[in-house]
Amino acid sequence: MTAQTPLGVAVVGAGYWGPNLIRNFRNAPDWRLVAVVDLDLVRAQEVIGGSAEVLATSDLDEVLAREDVDAVAIATPAGTHRALVERALRAGKHVLVEKPLADDVGSGRSMVESARANDLVLMADHTYCYTPVVQKIRELVEDGSLGDILFIDSVRINLGLVQPDVDVFWDLAPHDLSILDFILPGGLRPTGVAAHGADPLRAGKACVGYLTLPLEGGAMAHVHVNWLSPTKIRQMVIGGSRRTLVWDDLNPQQRLSVFDRGVDLVQQSVDQIERADRAAATISYRLGDTWAPALPEYEALSRMVGEFAGAIREGRTPRTDGASGLRVLSVLEAAQASLRARGALVEVAAETPTLELIR
């Protein structure tokens, strides 16, 4: 294999997300689509459009035995991820896996450890992280344009399909959590998780949910997810000590706005001001310009499959690796523990599944 030789990939799962991966692998110069695997062979054949160059099969072992398959992309329900991923890793294949990484932390950790033991790339398909807007947000956070992060508010609500197998947290929150993990220095490492959910439909699962994530340094992130809203909102506000950023994903004319506005604390000695005036005297309001960063246009999935190829060729960790998927999974599992504890703040650590109530 040379730097110019396309890598061979097989996509497992031809349902909802699989066709998107198939299209992007087919169009990417770094990749050659070798096979599509699905239990529904007719569906697999339909997705490849009768191409004689791509194998449609229901036999995963046949595909994993092929020497021209360098990597496998898993686009199946989360409960199947561990078994499929570990089979692929044992066969010496690099793996891309749809979010969430798995359906529990123990399975996710096993997958990460298996990839490390076999010296193979395990990448989480956190597609939003490869969008132009999230790439720009990460850049603005990294270069200090926003200053220290003070708060993050994220809203992802719509009149959506009540999923049969997961609640609203597991359905919608992985998007927001993966974005937070991508843009925050050091990844998403909250000091705790508090979750509140409601089931007004009596569907047997939370249909409306709120996550509160205290961050180190006193900052806080808040995520609102909802299947029942008659209006669709996709918005994130990131408040910094220097500037505040607003991302409105449903505004194609101005998705990203940066506000030079905020509140500053003015440090003064006690002797300088009277006690009655101290609170007012130590606060000042900053009102500055608003600007909209220019954003390039490209499909996020094309960048994602390019990053997968780059990590394999260069022998490096992908930008959304298995560990990032595990951090997101750990927050989701902690949220479930908090729901069971009626919204109590629960400790979470990405490297261990042990969850304890914060006393």
C-alpha cells in the first residue's frame, strides 16, 4: 500500500446512516468501497445500485477475510457495536463506528482497549465535529478569541420521532456532547452530571430532557433535548471572558456570530469603596462589535472519511477517536444514573464506569 493507493473499506449496515457513508466512501479519492454488509441482502444490493465492483453480502466473515479490506465502517444499532467492532479488530481491520460508540461504558472501554492492543485505528463517527462551523468554533476557542469559557448553553429540540429503543438523551444528546468534547480543551470532562427528564406522553422513556454539566474552573454546560417541540431549534451559545459566540444551525445566512459583549469584574480593594456600593462597583458591562466569521462550504462526512484515511496512513490518533466516543458514552451513562437518582449530581470519569452520587 502506497500513499496514493486507495484504502479498501466495507460498510456494515445499509439502513438509515449506512447509505451516507457509502456515498462518501465512493466519492473519496482515499477510499475504494469493496463491500456492503447487511442482513437484508436485497437492501444491500439496492444501496450499491447493482454495481458489479462492490460486493453486497450478508456474510461479515467473508468480508473480514478479504485482504483488500483495510477498514470497516459500522452503521448498525448501538447494541451491536461491541461484537461487530471487536470482530473487525481481531481480523486486523481499522474501524469507524457510528455514534454512540456503544450502549454502555463497559462495552466502549473494551472496544478502545482492543484497538490499542491490536495497534489499529478506532474512530467515532462524530459527524458534527467535521462541519465548517464546529471546526471554526474549535479554532476560536483554541486561539483564545473567546477567552476563558464561562458557560455553554445548547438547545436541540424538534417535533421528532419517539425512538422505540432509547430515550431522548441517547437519541439527541450525543450530537451536543460530541461537539463539546471536540471544542473544549482536553475534551469533555465534567466534574459531574445532573439529568432531569420528563415523559408527559407516558411513552415509558424521557421525551424531554435537561443535562447540567459543571466544568472545571467554575464554568457550566447545559444541554436541552426535546422530541415534543412544535418548532425546531438547533442553537449553541458559548460565553467566554472576552467574547460570546452564538451558533444558529438553522440560519444559513449567518450560522455563526461572535459578540464582543459581556460582564467584567473590576478588582478593587475594600478600602477603595464603601461596603454598600461594593457589588455595583465591581461589575462593568462591555458592549462591543458583532461579527460573523466566514465559513467554507463542504460536506462534513467527506472530511470525516478523509480524517479516517489520514489517521490510518499516518499511524496517528484521529481527531474523534475511540477515547472521545468513550467520554461521550460516560456522560450518557452518568445521566441515566442521575435520572434514577431523581436529578442528583453524579460523578463521571471517562476512564472508569464507577459512578458515585456527589454527597
